[in-house]
Amino acid sequence: QVQLVESGGGLVQPGGSLRLSCTVSGNIVSIYTMRWYRQAPGKQRELVATITSGGNTNYAESVKGRFTISRDNAKNTEYLQMNNLRPEDTAVYYCNADLQSSGPLVNYWGQGTQVTVSP
């Protein structure tokens, strides 16, 4: 059984920073691409950032220059460092990963963590 668990969300003022973490547990053979998504009420879920097993990264234009995705392979953990936060960043943030467990490559989701940016 594979689980992805996020942490680090909370309430922050505009211009502030938060760091989100997502730890993968279970019978894992290999973790490949990892991602962060977010979803605000009444809006579609959007891809925020992606990091491959080789360390290549991509970002949504709305967060480029403010957010940084990283991973610690020894800890089976990915991070999202969020700086200069804006009210429009308010959303539930979800981690996502492509990984191999007992069989073929499968995509998994975490439960989400709330980020609220407000004066």
C-alpha cells in the first residue's frame, strides 16, 4: 500500500513564505516524476510544478520565480518552497507522483494541504 502525505500548509500574509512537504511511504521500487497541483474552490485543479527523477523542473507561469520544487530521494520526499505569496495562491495543494511498487508505473495522489494567503 502506497501513501503520499503532505504537510506544511497554513495561514500566511501576502509576501510571506511557506514550505510544503510530501513523503511517500509503502513498498516502493522507484519514484519517477513528482508534481505539485493546487485547487481553489470553484476552480479547476492546476499543475503548479514538476520535477523528474533526473532533477529537471517546470513551473506554471503564475508561480515561476516565486516557487521552487525539489526532492530528497533518500527520504522519498518532495518539497515546494513558496515565496512572495499572493492571495491568489490560496488553494488546497496536492502532491502527485509516478512510481513503481509491485507492478507497472502508477500515478498516486496525496490528501492535500490547505494554503491560505490573507492580510
